Amino acid sequence: MDEAKDHEAIDQRRRRVIGAAAMTFAAVELGLNSPAKAASSGTNQATGSAAQAVPNSFGPLRQIDAGVLNVGYAELGPADGAPVILLHGWPYDIHSYIDVAPLLASKGYRVIVPHLRGYGTTRFLASDAMRNGQPAALAADTTALMDALGIEKATIAGYDWGARTANIVAALWPERCKAMVSVSGYLIGSQQAGKVPLPPKAELQWWYQFYFATDRGRDGYEKYTHDFARLIWQLASPKWNFDDATFQRSAAAFDNPDHVAIVIHNYRWRLGLAEGEAQYDDLEKKLAQAPVIAVPTITLEGDANGAPHPDASAYAKMFSGKYQHRVITGGIGHNLPQEGPQAFADAVVEVAAGS
């Protein structure tokens, strides 16, 4: 793409997606190509080109009371199979695993794919419950779901918020985590770490976190939730040629009445701009020590991940058990399980079998 066409594509995307000059600046600096010109996902491990039919949905979801939530989740595979829990990220939903889950179920695994708090059909049991998005709360949701489903120990896999949640469960409750697959490696953080300034180029990648810190940002996300999410998909996976049906299938999960509050609280908490709940204070203190993870782990990274992520060399030492790192090639972005489902499923099978 020549320079003139590149600027034209960016301008068109700016008008179509959010119409905000600041966000366009972020897109330019992150090197986003026009999605119309991105490499076809038919040439990599993605779900396919826009011409392909969208895979079937999970069908009717199950609901179960677990901890402070009534959790909506998909379940595939035999009820007596070795359990695998697949955790999605922001701004995505359970359909990130629409191809991974059947692959694992066909291998005999009991596959659980829950909507995180603030997504899909998951709801708080108490109307006055704090809409808390802090990481320890999401990890506690996972163990509560395991308790409700009668799962003592599971292989846990995820990306983005889901990877961070898997990391926390593996670090704090290793007896509940048989093995782990984590996209972008070790993602445990703390409010103390979140207060440390980064170099300007790195800070730029977190533009949405600073946007969410403002009232304007919260209002903007509430008003343009779907447009905002589409922009993040494009920035985070610049070579994933997803079609509108694929996006809309996941975007329906953002209509959850708690979604905006959970997302805003999550990012404000990270910067120390919002308080969490006292019941998680001790857990957060442990996480602030950056605990080493001992469970068998495979970390994955897409070769075209446009989202902020650490270099693999920076976190290898944080895994003291059996450990591998794999780079998934072919233009794979941030939503690795949906863009490279076979590679993700293979990692789950291998780490589960070897633990």
C-alpha cells in the first residue's frame, strides 16, 4: 500500500469507526493497515476469509450460580472428560473458542467456555453488588465456577483478560490448575506496577486505558461500545480479515448491562484510580509480589499481535515448571484462539497430556 492510499484508508476508518482524531492518531502510530487491505485470513490459521460462512454458534448456553454470579457458559465434550476451561478477553467473548472447543471435545475433553463477568448472559446475583473488574475478582469467579460445576482441577487456557485470569489461578491456587496455556505469557500485575511510567511509545499503545480514566472516555465507551470494540479488534489483529457477521456475533455479548462498568473499573483499577473490594486485598498483595507459576505451561504469541504485550524473554523466568513458548506464524494477531484455533488446541492437548 503506497503512502497516499494508506492515509486515505486511515481517514476512512476514522470516520467509520469512531470519528475521533485522537483515536486515529493512535491507529496511525500503531501502524494499523486498512482491514480491507489486510492479509486474507484464508492464508493463515484464522477462521477464514470474509467470503466464508461464519461457524455455527455454541447453541443454547447453560446457566449456573457460582460465587457472586449467575454464569452463562458453553459446555462441549463428555461429562466425564478431563476438564478444560477456556477464558476469553476484552473486547471479545466466548466465540473466540468457537473452533477450539469442538477440537478439544473431539479429543475427549470436557470443555467449559464461560462468559466473564460483564459479558453475555453472565449476571450478578445481587443487584447492589459492586461491578468490580479487578483481576483477583475474575480469578475468584473462575474457581467459584469450578466449585459449582464440581471440577476440582482443570487445564486453564486463555488470552488477554483470560490469560491474566488463568495466570492468577495458577499462581494462587495451583492445586486447582492442572496445566495452563497463556497467550502473551505472564500477565500478572498490580496497582503498584501500574503506576510506573513507561517510555512514551509504550504508553501510546495503552491509549484506551488513559481514555477510560476520564469521564469522557467512560461516556464514549458506553455510547460507542461496538464501534470501540471493532477498532480494538483491528488494532490488535491487523491481519485478521474478520467479517461483520463474525464481529456482530461477539459484539452481542457487550450488551450485558454490567459490561461498561466492569471494563471501566478494570482499567481504572490498574492505574490505581479506582478501589477494589476489601475481600481481595490479601490476594492482590500476593500478586503484587509477582509470584512464580509452577504448573506446566505453554505460552503462545501470534506473529502479528498488534496489542501491547511483553517480549517472551521477559517472562520465561516466571515459569518454574515444565515450560514451552511458541510463536504462531501466518499473520496471527491478539485473538489467537480464534485466528489460530488448531495451534491453540494443540497447545492445550499437549500441556494437559504432559502434566
